[in-house]
Amino acid sequence: MAKLYFYYSAMNAGKTTTLLQSAHIYHERGMRTLILTLALDHRYGRGMIASRIGLKAEGQRFGPQEDLLAMVEADLQVRGPLHCVLVDEAQFLSRPQVWQLSDVVDQLHIPVLTYGLRTDF
């Protein structure tokens, strides 16, 4: 049964590192993931997610108005079966995007792991 998780902690607590470790574990087992990152966040390059300890991965960028369910469905059509969706900087998700991620879980039966701060600023 797929579930939607929100992992939160303070800044510099290792959320992105944990996301990248989760992606690595899935890949190690031959499972495909989709990493989503905020389009406005280009500290490490467009679509790049990186931790301060040097781990990095490429993700798909999304904007504040992006339909995340449609984005995941499009990825499924192009790239095939998907085992997990990982979302970085989840504190910037809009309310509709959170509901769209719950639809990914409920309709597509794909687990979603989100990582972020408890509140935005």
C-alpha cells in the first residue's frame, strides 16, 4: 500500500541527504524513482539536488502552478514503471500540489516521500 510521507526538520539537518540516500537505495534495488525539485531553486544548477556533503542527483523541476499528478503520469508514459516519487523543498508546495501528490498515492499507487521545513518563510 502506497503512502504519502512528509519528513521535516530544521535547516541544515540533512533532509536533502536523506532524500538522496532514499533514491540511492531504490536504484540499488533496480527500482526507478522520480525526484522533483522546485524550479526556483537553482543553487546547484537547474534541476540539480545536492547536499552539503557532496551527494547530488538530477531531478525534474516544477513550478508553483505545475500539476504534479499530470507530471508523474507523463513520466510514467515516457519512462515506464515508477516505484517512488521524492520531493525536495516540500514547504513550497501549494495546497493543490499537496492534494495532487495524495492522488499519486491513491490513484497511481506510488509512494511519495517529501522533505522540507515545517513552515515556509
